Amino acid sequence: MLALVLSTIGGVGMWSVVVALPAVQAEFGVARAAASLAYTLTMLGFGAGTVALGRMTDRFGVLPPVVIGTICLTLGYSAAASASTLWQYSIAHGFIGFGSSATFSPLLADTSHWFARRRGISLAIIASGNYLAGTLWPSVVQHFIETSGWRQTFIGIAIFCAATMLPLVLALRRRAPGHGAATAATHETAMRNRPLGLSPQMLQNLLIVAGVCCCVAMSMPQVHLVAYCGDLGYGAARGAQMLSLLLACGIVSRLVFGWVSDRVGGLRTLLIGSSLQCFALFLFLPFNGLASLYVISALFGLFQGGIVPSYAMIIREYFSPKEAGARIGIVLTATMLGMALGGWMSGVIFDLTGSYRMAFLNGIAWNLVNMAIALILLGRSRRGQVRAPAGA
């Protein structure tokens, strides 16, 4: 429960930049693509944090990474609030992203060591903190931006993170239980036998490409939904409500897909989630009415929420537990790079075409590549190649 609360609070770094995008664009007088740069740097910072702090989690446990993340969040929001140029604002979001990553990948890696039979649902619960943050924070941030301005709102977030996260993380001092030598040896033997008929590095590389592709597609609604609603004349407040609805449904999705992954495995869960996400993206093309967008936002959340946690499940199924933090961090970094690339790319496409239609089509194309990789890996699994046991 404490890990879920920490993930929810620290997850503000992922969503405040999205809600503030229209206000920041107006204040600095820049194009949509330029205003989206802050989101891109947030994702790059998040990606760097998942790798660096994931490795730290493998060595020292979850306490040091979360303390460092809290400090980065506090300093990042303070710097963004006092920025006088768009570049200063964007660079500050790199620190915000780095800090926010401490409440995602390290907590996932640490949790994966505490559970065996119900590892999928346990990972899904912790991963839901990111979406719970997306459910709660956008409306809160939008309210304070409208009443106090985005600068004062960011100062308030900095104070809140420092006051709440540092006391909470002290309760997570206990290290995850160690793994027996037999378990580690079993995984190492499986890796030498080439799980799925691939080298460990090749399998990881395919997961990295899959992570980039699925999240380029995922970023289109998540990053630009607020701005999209503003362009359609519905207002930013409506867009923030839809984003909250999307992410609230994403919580349900993550829990359901966590239950599914415990029964069918990570690869099948990835393919199911990716296919459903692609279908939801198609729905944005013919429907743009207010009621339709609420329904599609809910469906998109229900369909795509289980994709990212499935990567953590796949890694625990096919790689040594001793490398869980580092490997989960690397693959989740790829997903953040996909979010960063997709958020920026969609802004560029909007500036070039004047609408988001081509941006949705671009997301669908990337989604199809993710589905193809999942099908290839699942096909190799079905052909009876060596698979490492879950191990616990």
C-alpha cells in the first residue's frame, strides 16, 4: 500500500506537464511542437532514471532511489516555476522526469521479488499508481492553474512532494527477500539455453523496440488529448476530465491484465493489450463528438493499461531475478522514449497539417509494429523453445 501511495504522488511528474501545455504555450508564445519539448525531456529524464535508479535498486534496495527521486522532483518543480525561457522550463522537466521514475521502475522491480504465484497482479497494483496519479492529478493541476497560474501550482507541487514522500519512503527500508542459489542457477542455465531460441541480448533488444513502438502509439491521446479538445472547441477542462477518465479506466485495465498475465503469461498479455489499443486508436478517426470522445477515452484506458506491466512480467519470466531492476529499467526506458518521441512527433504532425488526424494514423502504424513483435515472440514460444521458469 505504501508503494502504491508513493507511486501515485510521484506520478505527478508524468501528468502535470500535459495539463500545463496550453498555458505554457500561450505564455511563451511558441508553436505546439516547441511547447511539447518539455514533455519530451520529461520522458527522457524518466528513461534515464529508470536505468540508473533500477541498477541502484538491484544493489541497495528501494530506499536510496526514492529519496533521490523526491529531491529531484522538488528541485525540478521549483526550477520550472521560476523559468524565464522555454528552454529553462523544459530542462527543469528533465529533472522532474528523473525524479518521477523513482516511484515506478524501482518499485516494480522491488515488488517482483516479494511475490511468485501472484506476481502479475502484484506488479499491476504497483503500476496502477502511475495511472492513479493520472486520474487524480490532472483535474487538481488544471484547477490550480486556472485559479493561481501554472507557476504557483508548480511551487505547490514541489512543497507537497517533499512533505509527503520523504516520510513515506522511510517505511520501505526493509530489503526484498533474497533468492536462493538454486533459483539463480536455474535462470542462468535457461539463459545459456537461449530462451525462445534467442540470445538474452536479442530478446531484450526486441522488447526495447516493442516498448518504443507501443508507447509512440500510446502517447498520442495521453499527451495531446487536452490540447485536442481545446482545438475542437470543448475547452482544456473537458480534455483534463477525459484524460482523468482514460487513466482511471487504465487502473482497472492494469488490474485485470495483471490477473490475466498470471494465467496466460506476459507475452500473450502484451499481444492482447496491444491489439485492443490499436482498435481504440482507430476509433478516434471517425468520431470527435464530445460524448464520443468521453466513450473512446474510457475504452482507450481500458484497453492499453496492461501493456507496460506486461514487459516487467516477461522479463521476470525469461531473465535472472538478480538483474530484474536493471533489465526492467532498460525496457521501461524504451517505453518512456516512445512516449517522448510520440509526444513530440504528434506535435510536429499537428503543426504541419493543422489537425491531429495524421498523428492518430502515425500512432496506429507504430502500434502495428509492436503487435508484429509480440506475434513473433509468441510464435517462438508456441514452437516449444526453452523457457525459463518463473522461479521463486
